[in-house]
Amino acid sequence: MALFWRKNNSASLLGYSKNHVDVEVRAQNGKQWRMTCFHGHLDHSRTWESWGLLESLKAKSLLPWVVIGDFNNLLFQYEKRGGNPYPNHLLRGFGETLDGCGLIQLPMWGHQFTWEKSRGTDNWIEERLDKVLATADWMRGVGGGGSGLAGRRVEGLLNCQQRCGERLMRWGGENFHKFGERIGRLKKRQGAIRNRRDPAALAEFHQIDVLLARLEAQEDVFWRQRAKQHWLRGANANTRFYHRGNDMCSVILDYFRQIYTTESTAFDDAMLDNFAPRVTHAQNEYLLRPFGPEDVKEAISSMYPDKVPGPDGLNPGFYQHFWDDETTNGGPDLRVSSAFIPGRLIMDNILVAAEVGHYLNRKQCGLTGWSALKLDMSKAYDRMEWAFLQRMLCAFGFDQRWLPLLCIASQL
């Protein structure tokens, strides 16, 4: 559990555990009162522990006291709708605990249930598990003279987030494709039939759920596309948005200068002198023979059809399908680029990295956290000095006339 407040001198911590946070609040008018954020055990067999914790907190302070949270308990049978009746012994035990602590349940505005299961089906169950409990002196001094949640301070505490969300939704709906307005109408209709359990109402409720999910997905795509437009226009362009100062330029230049600079021009390790040649004279002759049309056809046929197109804009699938026609026109341009991952373009790496970074920057809510791990590509596809590679190939018995062909092919 976590509790946040705006000013450092407005609250002081009295105690905490896995199931509660207890603070003393000092208002601007000088009044002092106590607030406990509480969460009851989910397991009914441990409900007695929650009641015992609540009773132990009573003696911690004599200040006016309000307890807010998810108690995972009910006080009355009408606080549950659907399913089997709530156990009477749990109702009685929770009520006796509140009476012993001098706590009174405050009324709730709007929909009376805060938890649900099997939403929109014949087995739909709703319960009022979230509650606001307060002592009589807190209601007189802080809560508006015993008027429940009518006090402006309590109203702001409970409804500020809802009002903020409604205004943001209204602002978004009025300015961007009316998503907020359309979602608002559907939610209003859903609220009107929420208390009905007839088959027609349940079917309509389920249909509205589907429409809401579709609209929210469309709104999410809309904002992702807008964010991508801003990113491509600002961050991914050659502008000051991306190049901020000379430090970044020097880091990039030094990095690539180091990658493409050789560290040695010769390799004279005597270890390779003990290698026995593995390539036979017949194999060298096969490697040195001129390429024929059948060799080119075999190479193209072994490629994935959807590999990245070459300079002529045509992918291998085109030549595989029209090979007989192409050979009469001089054959294809074989200078095709490759990617590290089969079936993916090289530029996809940049786009994926940009999208992942943008998503992580925008994600601010939810129970699941995400992180990005940057791997150094030079470690996965490391460099080798040509002097070492040529010396090693010679030790294995490759013909000297074939080595320049390998060097040229690797630089295409």
C-alpha cells in the first residue's frame, strides 16, 4: 500500500503494515484528525485478523478518526446482489467490530457496488467492499456536521479523480474524433440498465461492453498514430530535436570511427602453420569455375520470397516466379541487402526501438511494469580483421585467387 499527500507538513505517519497506513492529518484551519487507509484480507478464513487489526488501531490515538479502504467485508445483505447470500456470521462479526471501534459507515453516492464478478452474465455478482467509516466526532468536526459525504472536503477527496477523468474525457471527445462523447453516451446507457437482470438487459449490457472495448481500442490507435507522427516529424528527423549539442555528435562519430578502423594490418601467429589443409584441389576448382545461369537460379530459389528488394525494387519472389522471362532480359540485379533476422527489414530495428521507447515513456498506470534492454549489436555480430581471416583461409587450403572474391562479396 502507498499513501501520497501534497504538502510535507500536512500529514505525519503513525504506523503501517501490509494491510494499513495510519496518518495524522493537520488541516490549514488548525484542526487535527486521523485517517487510516485499510485493506482487509481476501481470504475469509483470515477475516478475524482484519477485525483484530482494526480493533488494535482504535487505541492508537484519540483524534477524530476516519477509515477508508477495501475491507472485503459487508455489513448488510443488501450490499450484495447476485449469487448466494453473504454469511450471517461474517455480517455480525464485522458489525460488532465497528461498534466496538465507534465507527459508522458513511453513505455512498452513485452506484452502490464497488466489486463485481461475471459482469453482464446470468451469474453477475456485485458487492460493496469499499467503504468509508468514521467516528461521530470526525463527522461533526470534519465531515460536514454528520451529513455523510456532503462536506466539500470529503466530496473532493472521493470525487476529485472522477471529475478530472470526466473533464479529460469531455475535452478529448470535443477535440479528437468525438471518442469521449461516444464513450460517454455508451456508459450512460450502460448505467441506466445496470440494475436490471432480465435477458434483454444483459444482452444489451454485453453488447455495450463490446462497443466500448472497440472504441477504446480505436482511441488508443488514434493517439499512437499521432504520437508516431510527432516522433517522425521531430525526433527521427535530422533536426535540433534529436541533435542537441556537439557532445552527441562526437559520441556517434567516435563510435563508428572505432568500429570501421582496423587495429592491425598483418597476422603472423605461428599457430596457423600447424593447420593441415582441409580444402582439396577439386573443391578449389569448383569454387573458381565461372558462375552459370543455373547457379544464379539456385541461389535465388534458396532465398525467402519476401526478402528485402534490391536496387531494382523487386524481391526474390518476383524472380522465382518469372525466372524464365527474366533470363531473356539479362537476369536480375543480385545486389540485395540482408537483415539480421529472417523475414524482417533492417530498418525495422530502428522503428521497433522508437516504438518501444515511446510506449515506455507514455505508460504511467497498470499493475504490469515493462523495461527495455539495449544489447550491443557489435557483440552479437562482432568484427574480424581481414588479415586474420585471409591467413586462416589460406591455412585451410583455400586458393589465393578465391580470397579476393570473398572480400569483395562481403563489402557489397
